[in-house]
Amino acid sequence: MKKIVQIILFVSVLAVVVSCQTKDKPNYQYMPNMYAPVSYETYGNYEVFPDGQEAMSPAEGSVARGWMPYEYENTPEGYEAAKANLKNPLPYTEDNLNEGKALYTIYCAICHGDKGNGQGTLAEREKILGVPAYNDAGRDITEGSVYHVTYYGRNNMGSYASQTTEEELWKINHYVMSLKHALNGDPDRTFVSSDDIETLPDNMTDEEGRTGSELNESASGYQSQELGDTRTEH
Ligand code: HEC
């Protein structure tokens, strides 16, 4: 008799314990710290942050690495001012042009076409309309207008500022202008020899945030080509 009572007791205790288990919910964690991180989770919601978001916008006045502030506003007036005044700070070297071509092929050719005639694959398949040729007389693009448009975007065309560095946009810029010359049948500019160029322009920064003037001072000097070479090795 005593044994039966013991068995019934044992079975009911077992039933109580087992019944706590559900397959729908996580079960007891014996060492929760092993599962839940102590730090804030990326993009998590936490009340301590403004807007309750772990991911915060950069503080006002922040300057992104590889960029200097761009002074022309995203307005029609800003566009006209950039078109008239802004010039490409990078020398027109063969290396800069070739790197510009590679970047152009990655980012722009899908709409604008390899020749810049507005006949990229997406334009031909009518996935995107109104892609102009670079020699479109009505637009009369300049180095400044091309930079402005690639920096801010324009109507159906997005901005490229988040995917490139300032330096890369200017390399693409050289290539776009050379396509424009080719479409017009104009002779292209003559190259500045790489030997004559040692540094970035003083007011530009490279990917590590070093300014051209710092690089000018450093003993090793700086060749535009070096940056290109290291990047392709990654
Ligand atoms: C998704 C397709 C698409 C891609 C990719 C694209 N563009 Fe465009 N681009 C357009 C369209 C559409 C327009 C016409 C915008 C308008 O004026 O309404 C345009 C216009 C332009 C213009 C003329 C702007 C003016 O001043 O009138 C330039 C220059 C230009 N693009 C350069 C580039 C460069 C450089 C890249 C690559 C970094 C690029 N585009 C990538 C679709 C694209």
C-alpha cells in the first residue's frame, strides 16, 4: 500500500514537472547570460536612446570618412551653381580615367550604356525611362553638373554618395566627360602624366581620412594609383 502511494506521488510530481514544458515557448534558461547578450543589440529598441532606437543618426555636422562637406545645395540654384563653377579636382591621368571607367561600368552603364548614349540594358528593356545621352544638347552637362547629379541624384536616378567615396565620384566624372567627348566626336583631353602627380588635392581626404595636405607632407608621398591597387586586392 505504501508503495502504491509512493508510485502515485512520484508519477504526479513527474506530470507536474513535465507539464511545464511547451514546444511553443523557449524553456527555462539555466544560464541566461549565455544566450542573451549584455550589450545592446544592433537595431534593437531600447528606451534609453532617443526615439527608442539603438541605431542613431550621425550627430549634426558629422563628416563621413572619405568625404569633405559639399557646399552646393540640392536645389535648382545649387545645380546651376555647381554646373557653372565646380571643377574636377583630380588630374586627368590614364589611371584615374581607367578607374573611373571600371566604376562607371559597375554603377552607371546598366542605365546609361557603355558608351553613355542612354541605351543601357535597363533603358533598352524599358525598365527605366528618360535616360539621356551624355551629349544631349539640352542638358549640356559639365564636370560640376555631373558631380552634383551623382552626389544628390535626380528624379529617377538615385544618389551614388552612399556607395562611393568623393574621389571615386570624381574618377567616374572624368570618364563621363570623356564619353561625352566621344559621342560628340570631339578629341579627348590629353593625359597629365602620373609622374607629375604625387598627391591628392589638399582639401580632399582618402579612405582613411587623411587629407591631401597631410599626404603631401608625408615622406612617402601619395600616388593615386596606389589606392586603386590596394582596393582591388581586397
Ligand atoms: C537607374 C538608372 C540610372 C543609373 C544606374 C544611373 N543613372 Fe544617370 N540618369 C538616369 C535618369 C533616368 C536620368 C534623367 C534624370 C532627369 O533629369 O530626370 C539620368 C541623368 C543623368 C545625367 C544628366 C543630368 C543632368 O544634368 O541633366 C548624368 C550626368 C548622369 N545621369 C550620370 C550618371 C552617372 C555618372 C551614373 C553612375 C554613377 C548614373 N548616372 C547612373 C538614370 C540612371
